[in-house]
Amino acid sequence: MMRLLLVEDDETTIESIKLCIEICETDSVIVSTRKGKEAVELVKKQIFDAVLVDLGLPDIDGTEVIQEMRRFTAVPVVVLSARHSPEVVSRALALGADDYVTKPFDY
């Protein structure tokens, strides 16, 4: 069973990603939150196989989420963001993200 944490503030994106993952990986549990601080607490309390995190969150920036998680876990982190400048991508990767996917993306 795959356990995935999705940190995203847009409901349409949440539902689209959940649908795609559930179609491809039927034995999966997807936990979602719109808040970065809540995401950090969830990762402290639960085991996830991966975390997908948007950079533009309403409470803290996604880069802060990555930094905080890297203090206590090596869970794979993939950034999903509309921010795509080389500087932003490089910074997210330098802070500990494992990969970076720009939005919007085709399903």
C-alpha cells in the first residue's frame, strides 16, 4: 500500500491528483492538507511513502515545509508548483526536494 501526503491549496488540483493516483495505484492512501504547518505535523506523526508539496500555500511557503521536514525525515518530496524560474527550482532542490514538477500539467 502506498501512503501519500498531498500538500496543495487548490481543491481542483487535489481532486485531479487523487483521481490520477487512484486510477494508477488502486491500493493507495492519499492524505491531503491545504496548510504547510499541518503537513509538517502529519509527517511527524505518520509514515508516508512520498510527499507532494505546492510552494504557494496559504500559511507558509512550501520551501519552509521542505526545510522543516528535512530536519527529521528523508521521505521523498516532490514539488508541484506554477513557479518555474530556474532560481526557484534550484532553491527547492537545494533545500531537500527530490524532484520538481511545474503546473499546470497534463493528465
